[in-house]
Amino acid sequence: MNWAFMLEMLPHYAEAAKLTVRIGLMGVGGSLVIGLILAFIRVEKIPVLNGITKCYIELSRNTPLLIQLFFLYFGLPKIGIVLSSETCAVAGLIFLGASYMAESFRSGLEAVSKGQIEAAKSIGLTKSAMLRHVILPQAMAIAVPSIGANMIFLLKETSVFSAVALADLMYVAKDLIGIYYETDEALLLLVLSYLVILVPVAVFFSLLERRLRHGIGRSALSKS
């Protein structure tokens, strides 16, 4: 193992990791916002929009991100729409991620007890207050494990961004292998880079899930 080579190449991986994390977080953030909106459409069964949302979710979840990126980067210019590599990466990640987040939020919203909703109505809470203070906190607590898993999945999916000429971690690794033929070293640095990014996310959501469960359990005990 060429440790000197690995130390020399670390700055390249650090820069690529910054780009990967930045685009990943933008994609995850957009996925959360759009996913929540789509989940409410599904739960409320809003006419027309519900059907469109279901079609979008099926399309998004059943097509690879790589194909979606190719369509954005190579297909749209055919009709005069030219997007940068970064824009394609963020848009593709949001398109994929929003469908997964929507299903996570929907499962959380549908798991909220009807009794809780009826109790909130009985004390005169408005729909917005009921949503803010009763439904969303419980739905989020239920959906946290799934949201965490989706976030890790989306961050791992950033490994295909090199296909649209984006200098992410995978792009740097392939580039260095092609130039220096130090395959083992380049791949080891790639694996370590993704571990540095993903392990803290996994630990954070694990702690958050534990804390939320503890909070819900303590609340239930206090009421009894």
C-alpha cells in the first residue's frame, strides 16, 4: 500500500467530499420539503393532485438515478434546456429523494392515532394548530428512522454524479486510477471518504430516534 500517495491525494478527496456533501445536503433538503407536501396530498387524497403524485412516486422510485441524470444532462439540451452538472445533480437527487421522503412522511402521518386528532378537535384547536402541535410532532417521531435511512441512501447515490462530469468523490477516484494506476489506494480513500460522511449521519439519526422514543415513552407514562 502506497501510503505516501494516499497522503498526497488527500486534499483532492477533501475537495471532492465538500462538493459531494454540499450537493447531497441540497438534494436532501429539497427532498424533505417536497416530500412533506406530497405526503399531505396523499393523506388528504386531494383530487387530481393525488393521482399525479402517485404516478410521480412510481416513476421516481422505479427508475435509476443514473437514467434520470442522463435525461437531465443529455436529454434536455435536445429541446433547448441546458443545465449545469451541479444543477442536474441537485435536481436529480430531489426528484428521486422526494418520492422516498413522501412515503416516509405519509406512513408517519397515517400512524397518528385518530383519538389524538379527535381530542385536539374537541378542545377547539384550529386545523393549523392541530397540525403544528399534535400531528406533525408525532408523525415526525414515527418517520425519523425511515427519513434517516432515506438520507443515507441519497448521500450514497451521489456516487453516480461523475456520470455528468461532476468532480465528486467517485470522479476523483476514477481520475486518479486512470492517471496513476494506484487502484487499491484510490479505492480505499474513496471508501474512507464515504465513511467519514455517512457514519456521523447514521449516529445522529440513531441518537435522535432513541431520544424521540424516550420522550414519547416518558410522555405516555406521565399521562397514565
